[in-house]
Amino acid sequence: MPLKYELIKKDKYTNARVGVIHTASGDIPTPIFMPVGTVGTVKTMTVDDLKEMGAKIILGNTYHLYLKPGMDIMKKAGGLHKFMNWDRPILTDSGGFQVFSLADNRKISEDGVMFRSHIDGSKHFFTPEKSIEIQNDIHSDIMMSFDECVDANASYDYVKNSMERTLRWAKRGLDYHKANSHPDQSLFGIVQGGMFKDLREISARETVAMDFDGYSIGGLSVGETKEEMIDILNFTTPLLPEDKPRYNMGVGTPDYLFESFEAGIDMADCVLPTRIARNGTALTSEGRVVIKNATYKEDFSPLDPECDCYTCSNYSRAYLRHLVNAKEILGARLLSYHNLYFLLKMCENIREAIMNDSFLDYKKEFYEKYGY
Ligand SMILES: Nc1cc(N)c2c(=O)[nH][nH]c(=O)c2c1
């Protein structure tokens, strides 16, 4: 059976809500942050690390997995769960986002997108059907429709034409999914429309009419201002059905997560926590800490005094600074673990706050301490 969304409780004062997404690979409490495991690994984390920190679902990138290790290996491994030894839910993107943002020599047509691999320049062609076929080979629990994500400054005419093509692609992908996917696999439609509310309304209405298992809001966190993101998010989210999961793509800073969940979003993902960790930056209850700063040279206190994660329970800021400055892999690993734990724990606290009708109180307390 495809996923089922169970609404547990709506916050009394906002559109935030607590729910559970029931999938064949396990249950996902929402609101939830989803760590990104681009090529079958959440960088530097073992699957035991991910379970220990409370990760309930991770992402795989279709474009990257298609190029490496490739679908021949993926199929022989029996899918990504077996390949990476992860027995919880996996969500995959459609590959469209990376094709448009990473590949070279892209040529878009009604049928799909021709592109050259960013790895070796080899030529490939993705269609809505091909995207679902690859996500099937990955054994994705939650798949995304093939879409075009336009940047925040695209013209009205370009966004309109792109959104209309994304709707046609969504129907093609849905038809292929119904005819070829395993019954346990679910497919989300993606709402586009750029910064234009009339186009967002058309995209949402037409996408919902196709009756997907869940709905993503695409085309945000692509260069628009925070005010624009929040405005489009708060306009679009209520257009989506209450009885299906809602996913805001590419969102990962604490404030963007709070704003997303306050709007009624259930799921979010971003490479941010592991990416900034590799550059020596930590998310803490007192705001960002750039650990390589000389400030921390003789600071033998925990990274985050309010965090009980493995990193904060066993190592000091001075030691983490030393590792990062010495370019030791352990530095990236310990900071990645903490950043992911921090966001997952924040989501757990948000779920608890919604259950107590104190979401806004928690948001205010978090923002004041974090320094927003
Ligand atoms: N910020 C975003 C991040 C993403 N991974 C995506 C995506 O995968 N598809 N479509 C999107 O619009 C999109 C936006």
C-alpha cells in the first residue's frame, strides 16, 4: 500500500500540525527534517549514527545515484535500502533539480531533458517516465514527480510555460507510476509557479486534481528573499489537502524550518547541516558557532551547552576547533553528527510544542536564544 498520512493534532494558534506518515518501510512522525544522503550516504554518518540521532527518513538523489553507482549495480543490490543497509523510509527527488543545477549542456523539450553528466560529460536523457523508472530501481518509498525548478528571478511568461509543462510531466509520471511501480511506493506531485500567486494557484489546483499521495512545494529556497519565501509558502500550503503530507523542498535553516512547519508543512530536507559542518560551522542553541575562530582555542566547554548529543557529551570546542584546523575528517564527522541531531531534536521539540498548543511560545524562546 502507498503511504497513509494520519493527522494527530493541529496547533491551536497556527497552521502547524503533528501527524504520522505510515509507509511500508516504517512510520515517520511529522513535522520532520530529512537528512540528505545524496549518493547513498549522509556524508560521514553510518546508518547506526542516523538511527541513534533519531533520523526517521533520509533522502537519496536520483540524478547522482543514476550516475554513480548506476542502476545496474543498484538493481543487483536489490535497491538502495539493501545497498546502504538502511531499513527505514527513503525519499528520492526526481533528478530534475540536479539536472537543471549541476549538469552541463542541458536541452529541455516537451519530452524531457537532454543533459551531459557533471562527472564525465556523457550524454543522458531524462523524461518523467525515466525518472520514475530510476526511482523504482532505487526502491524509493516516496518518489517525486519530474519537474522544472525555475529560479526566483524567472519571468512570468517563462514560469507560466514551465509550470504548465511540469503539470503535463506530472501526469505522464503518474500514469507510468500507476502502471509500473510497486504498490508500496508513493508519488508526490510538485507545485511550481515561481513567485506568482496566480500561477501557484493554478499549479496547486491542477496538481491536487491528479490525486497524488502527497504534495511538495518546489521552486522555493532558490534565491528569493525570506519574505518572498514565507509569502509564497503561506499562500500555497493551504491550497494543499489536509489529509496528505506536505513537503517544502530544500529547506534547512532553523528559521525556515519553523516558518515552514508554522504554515502547515510536514517535511523538509536540506544539505545544510552536513555541508556547513564540513566547513567548520555548527548550529547551536546560541546560534551559529564558527568553530575555527580563535575565540574557541582554549574553550574546553561543550559545543552546545544545551545539547546531549555524542559530540557535545564527549568533546570540547577547543578539540573540535583543533580537528577542523588540522583538516581531520573526525572534525567534519563530529560537527555533522551534532548539526543533524540539533535539527532532529528541534523537530521533536516542535512536535511536543504543537501537542501542547505552545508552538509560538517555543518559536519565540528558540529565536531569542538563537539570535534571530
Ligand atoms: N529548493 C528546491 C530543492 C529541491 N531539491 C527541489 C527539487 O528536487 N525539485 N523541485 C524543486 O523545485 C526543488 C526546489
